[in-house]
Amino acid sequence: MKLRTILAASTALSLVAAAPGASASELYLSVFGGMNLLSDTDGQYVSTFSSSSSSSSVIGSWASDADTGFVVGGAVGTSLDKWVNGLRVEAEVSFRRNDLGGTFSTSGTIDGNLSTFAVMANAWYDFDIGAKVRPYVGGGIGWARMDGDVVSFTSGTAMEQTDSGFAWQIGLGGRYAVGDGVAVGLGYRYFSGPEFA
């Protein structure tokens, strides 16, 4: 059985506490939080039972129904305007969590949760359109640790899994300058990390 639910599309509201300046030596800090959306999935699995005289297989199905969760995080970065106007790089940490429901054909309803902690290296490009609003696009790569905990209410079967490995994300959004060195923004990120399998 494989629940492919850690491919996450995240929509996040972000607050940039100190916007990147024109000098490559200026650092900025950003914090963000918002909704984390996991796609609902379904599939089939095969369970094999063996005894000394025979073996048999049962084909079952499963369907997951992920609730809207949350993502929170922060980053520290710097502008690279000295080399490429509009480019900035940052180191980011984030935490995502979603509750998960669904059904197994052979064991009834399930309940659980999935959470992911990630450390990412990002690059973003800001478009200067001559206004206080600055659209941006970019993405990043890094490492993530997924923790999954799923329980079948009918059979009492519990499945726990922890996995870590490569993660990546892409995103876009816009930031609006509300003061000297301070901006607020709205963004969308598609995040992919280790899966609950």
C-alpha cells in the first residue's frame, strides 16, 4: 500500500520583517504561515497470508481524505543585486501538518496525521515593475523529515512511519512594501518531500 500524500501544495501568507536591500551585505528575515493542502488519493493493495499448506491473497482498496492543514516557517536571506538585480537567496526552515482520514476496504475507516519538517536553500527573483508591489518567482532544494501516524478504527491496526530525504519546492507571489524595510506578501508554494508508503 502506498499513500502518496506528501506531495503538498501550500498557500502561505508571508511577512517579511526586513526586505532585502541593494547591497549584497544586507540580510533580511522573513516569517510565514498559511494553509497546507494535500491532494486526496486512492489506490489498491495486496495482502498475502501464508500457512504451512497454502497461501492466499486479498486485494483491497484505500482512499485518503486529507484535511486542510497548516504551514509555518521562517527564513534568513540576502540580496544579490550586486551581481543580478532582483535576485535573492535564503535559508528556510518550515513545518507542515495535516490530519488525514479515509477508508480501507478490509478494515473500515482510518484516522491519522502527517507532518513534515524541512530545511531548504531557496533562490527568488523579484520583478521591479515600478510600484510598491513586487512579484516574485523561484524555488529551492533541501532536506525534509516526514512523520506519519495512521490508525484503523475498525481493526485497531496502527501504522507509523518516519522517512527523510531530498525535498524541493517552487513558488510565486507578490510582496507589498508597507514601510521602510518592511513588506507583507501573499504566495503559493508547491512542495515535494518524502512520502508515507
